[in-house]
Amino acid sequence: MKRIIILIFIFPVLCFGVNLSGIDLRNGKKVDIKVEKSKTLVAFFLSSTCPCSQASFDYLNKIQQKYPGHQFIGLNSNKQTSKKLAMEYYQRFEIEFPIILDKELTYANKFQALKTPHVFVKVNGQIVFQGGATDRRDPSKASNFYLDNALTALKENTPIKIINAKTLGCYIRR
């Protein structure tokens, strides 16, 4: 329970009036993304060296298409992976949301992200869901779709049943 309380206090500092800046690893261009207070933020921590991250790309693209009013951002947080290798990796896939290089782990530390993929959903300055997107490392084999369920609950204005799901995958290398 302490972790959730800490995240709630750290997160508003990160997300209001602050841009997420860095290199978009899909195209190598510098991006400056304004986190919009009026939109739900869905932040994915991914890794170019984690097979679980790669297995999630199609699922995360589908989720983004299903919830077009939300702001989706990927963050590649891994101290030991070079920018060049990360760019080569992400450019092989059709990923529909920006993936920002977080080599210094600035965002991973602020979110307290542990593994990849690790998802955070923020609404009005508060984290309302965090953890794995599904109950399997490969979403195509999942039986529980935590992220989709959380976003559906928000859409229907009902309580989110699971607000903290187990994160499966590779640890973020610090």
C-alpha cells in the first residue's frame, strides 16, 4: 500500500505543466509531448531487450485504437541499451504511439516502474491503475486483460476492480 501512496504524490509533479521530452525511438526525432490534463494518460514502460515487451506491441496498438481519447506514451527505460540499438529495434515494428528514450531512467524512477512492460494509467493527477497489461507475458495467451478492463471502467464511469496488477516481464536495468 505504501507504494501506491508514494506514486500518487510523485506523479502529479511529473504530469502537470511538464512535457515528456526525448528521442522518439520509432523515427529518431526529438519529441516534446505535452501531457494533457484533460486526457487520461496511459504510459507503457517497454524495453528493446525484453521479449515480453515485444509480445505486447500488437495488444497495446489495439488498446490505443479502442480508446482514442486517451494519451498513450511508451518509455524505453534501460540504462544499458544504446540509443542506436533501441532505434534499430523499434523501427522494425509498427507501433502507433511514441516511444521515448529514457536512458537515464528519469521517468522510470519517477513512476517507480519495475519491469517491462509496466503500465500506468493516470486520471486527473492520480494513478488509477498500474501493473501488467494482462495476466500473461504474451497478451495473445491472456485470460485477464487488466489494462483494457481499467480503461473500460473509466469509460463507463464505474470503479476499476483491479488497480494494481502483477507486472510480468524483464526488470528495468538500473
